[in-house]
Amino acid sequence: MKEKTIDYVLRATWMAVSKMYNEEAGKAGSTMSTGFALLSIDPENGTPSTSLGPKMGMEATSLSRILRTMEDKGLILRKKNPKDGRSVLIYLTDFGQEMREYSKKVVLRFDDAVKENVSEEDLKTFTEVANTILYLISEKKIYEEEIKLK
């Protein structure tokens, strides 16, 4: 295929963004996944561990590994949910709050750099296209009919 597909552009762009975030996180001894988790945890009230996976779009096994690493590094604490003893709430430690702020600055710097180099109109169009793609996928409108093999 000589023409770049939409899939290719999305994948290549996300891989570049992911690599960039991992390089920045590495400077602080962290990873992009850890930064994303830190940003997904409510800094004041904590977050139920069961809602963290769907919020981040991650499988439970991958999330468990990340949370275990975060706990080992002193970024989070797990406490029983006082409203439901069967579930666990994830809270940020002081170090976790500090690393959350670092992650937030990294994301906002990326956001600002894109906004400085892409017109508001183009960003609006990009967001509309991305939302349309998300809609088509979530509503299963792309592969409504099976693709048949020969």
C-alpha cells in the first residue's frame, strides 16, 4: 500500500506520542502508563480501583501490574472503601501528588505545543474526526458485515 491509511496515521502518531511521553517520564524515573494512572486518580477523594481500568481503557491484569509498581514506588496507597468493604480505593501519596503534577505539566506542554502549531479550526476538525472514529468503533458500525476470506 503506497497511500497511508487512516489506521497507519493514527498508529504512527500515537506511537510517536507514546515514545515522547515515555522519554519524558523516564527523566523522572517513571513511565507514560504510570503518569496516565496518576492523572486518572482523583487527588482528593481517591478512585475506586474498579473504575480505574475502564477510565484508562486498560485490562485488569495490566492495570494491576502498574498499580503494584506504583505502590512499590510509594506513589499510591490502597485503602478499603468505607462505603463498600469489598472494594478498594486508590489514593495518591505526597510523592504521588508531586509526580501527578509533573505528569500534568508534561501533558499540558504537549497540548500547548500542538496548539501553537495547529490552527484552532484544524484542531476542531481533528477532534470531530477523532470523535467520529470513536463513535464508529463504539457503535460497531465498521464491521457490521463479516469480511469473508476466499
